[in-house]
Amino acid sequence: MCRTGGFGLGFCLEWVWGGVGRSIRSVNTLYGDPMKHRFLAAAAVVLALSSAAALRAEDTTPLKLIGSTPLPEVTGGDFDHFAADLRGNRLFVVSEDYASIEVFDLRTGKHLKSVRGVVKSPRKIAYLDDKDQLLVNDADDASCKFLDAKDLHVIERVPLEAGVDAGVYDAKARIFYVGNGGRATHQPYSYISKINVDTHEVVGRIRVEATTLKTLVLDAEAQKIYVTMRDKNQVGVIDLRTDTVAVTWSNPELHIDSAMAYDAAQHRLFLGDRKPGKLVVLNTENDSVVATLPIGETSDDMVYDAGHHRIYISSDDGVDVIGQDSADQYHLLQHVDTMGGKTSEYVPSRKRLFVVHTKGERAAEAGLQIFAVR
């Protein structure tokens, strides 16, 4: 029996055709041409079935690496977040320590340019499609910067409290929510500041009783934001109608959480524990933990793929693809090596997952990996 594991489809087809050739020579010798033609027809059927089976065997994994782009100039330090420009076919990612914004072709993954120094310590970014602008949180000077996405020059700087990090954009309300304050200001609380993207002004802020806010996830329809309060091992639920923390969830399963995603249809919140790596699934209707699953250490990005009922989680150990069997049942579908890359972006309309890794112990140079999502 031909097995594709370790050899590939080409080896299998060569093996099948070799056997067919040997059999044809034997049949021709014993029975002559008429039998040879019948045997050829039968062999063609067998080959077609074998080829289809081999293709199916090779085509079962959700992610397939289809390309990579080296970034030899980026000499170290973590990457933080991506943003995609679908109409302009651009992909942006920021490097914290290298203090750069890297720009790629969204279709091909080709590196287009690197801009350094405009933002000294970039964190969360968001792209404004209607304005062709990039919003970048800068931890260096405690601000959110509005950049022209064409050449990445600064249009406006909006000052905030120190400790600028997490963020999420509400396109309907036209508000960019930014976490700041807390530990960096030596206060036991933080703020989620509301920046109007049209006026470039802070129009309000929400106090959160925690010093480290790592990820914000928006439920626009329910007018809520979920926030990981990492120093408390808690999740806060922000009511955007009152701009207050409506409830705070605690559970022994929550531990040093950062990455987070949300399934709005089934009211399931996904969180990535660090050390040990673990996926925690919360029912947001009653704040109960309905499932846990081991994942890679130090998860940093997570996205829920509603079309395929999957969760893509990137960590120091690679990308874990988790299958959602039901609202409360999950299993590991695939694990892929990303050379230490834990920053990722899924673009559903292009069926692509992008993962960027830095230069370090697991990679001789920084680079971008492009995966086809199947």
C-alpha cells in the first residue's frame, strides 16, 4: 500500500506507475495485445483511485504553508500586531524593539517597505479603510498616532496615560478604544480611553480596577468589550452604553491570560492561558468555564474562524488549530511550527493566515510565513 506520509504524492504515483508497467510487460508476454489493452484500462482506473486517495490524504490539514518572506534587517525584539488593508492589498505589522512598521503585499506576501522611528515603541494597530490611515499605539511617548497609510507620516498625535498597549476599533461607533495607565503610572487601576477617529480627540474613558490590560475584544451588537485583566487573572465586561465595568469574572482556570477571541453566535469567549499553555472557553451568558484544552506556551494572538468553526492560536510553540465540534466541545486539529512566531493575522476573504517571527534561537532571521486556510 502506498502511504503519502514522509514521501509525498509524487513518490506514490511513481510507485503506482512502476507497478503498472511491470504488470503490463508480464500480461503482454503471456496473453498478447488485446489483454494488454484491457489491463491498461483497468490500471488507469486503479491509478485514478489511488491518486485521488493520495490527494485526499495530503489535503486534510487546515493550514498549508505556501510561502515565506525573510526580514533580515529586523534584528531582534518582538512583533506585536497586524492590520490589513483589503482594498489596497497591504498588510502592516509592527516591531516593538526595532521600532518599525513593516508593510507587505497582502496577495503575495512580498515585503514592500520598512519605516523606522515614526513610532518608537508600537503596540496595537488598526487600519481605517475610509481614511486610508493607520492608528498605532505608542508606548514610548504614551500616545495614539494617526498615520497616513501611504507613506506612514504622522498626521496627529493623541496623548494618553503611560502604559499604552491594548486596543480595539469599533467601526460603527468610530471609536478606537485604548488601554493605558495602571502599572506604568504606579496606580492600582487602568483606563480604556475612547478616541474619536474623526476628531482625533479623547471623548471619554472607562476606569478598570487592574494594572495590566492585555487584550480588548469587541461585541459591537451587544455593545460590550471583554478585557483581560492579567494581573488579577480576571476578565472584565465593559458595558458601552454606560461606559462602566458591568461585571468581573474570576475562575481558577484563568491564569496570565493575554490572547482572546469571541464567538458571538454561541456566546463563547476564548482565552489563552500562559505557563502552562491552555485554552479556556467561557460561556458569556453565565460566566462558566465549559471547556479547557492544552495549547502552546505564551499565546499572543487568537482568532475565531466562524466559517470553519475553528480557533487559530499563535504562541511561542507555533500555531494550534482548534476544531469546534459544538459550543462546548473542542479538539486539536493541527499544530504547525512558526519558528517562535506568536503574532498572527487571519484574513478570511483571502483565506490566508499570516505569522511573523523574530530573529532568535528558533530562527536565523526574522520573517513572515503565509499559510493557506483550507
